[in-house]
Amino acid sequence: MIYDVPGAQQERTTMQRTFDAEDQDMRFNMNESPEGVQFAMSPVGKRYFVNAVLKVSGMIIYRLDQTAASIPQMVKGFSAQAQPAVDAFRRQHEG
């Protein structure tokens, strides 16, 4: 990444501060929530975590499957646009 773009310093600083604040907010502070730690380490908490991870993993896999299934149709839709370029390439590299 290029960091020394003239005139972008203020925007970069704002984005860095925004990221840092969001990053800090998402972190779990064990000292602030002993009850949360107790729950997380309990059998119910562990089961809850595993179930949540499995659900999110399932959602990601479902989305990947949907995306993969849509690719052939998308390629067909763009093939008409690509064909002239392929033909031109072949003509250029014949014999």
C-alpha cells in the first residue's frame, strides 16, 4: 500500500482511528466480565461456542456453494463479450 499520498493524511488517520476503535470494541476483556469467563469455560459455554462456530461455518459453506453454482451461468453470460477478443488473439497468433 502507498501511505504517503499527498493530501490523504487526514483521511488515513481517521480510518486508522476508526479501525483501532472497532478492533478494541470487539476484544473480550476477561477482567471486566468474570461471569463471561465462567460461562465460556463451562460445559454449556463450550457447547454454545462450538454450535455457533458450526452454524457460521455452515453459512459460509452454503454461500460458497451458491457462488460456485452461479459461475457457469455467469461465464455463459460473458462469453459473447469474450469471443471477439479470443478470435482476435487467434488471428494474431496464426501461422
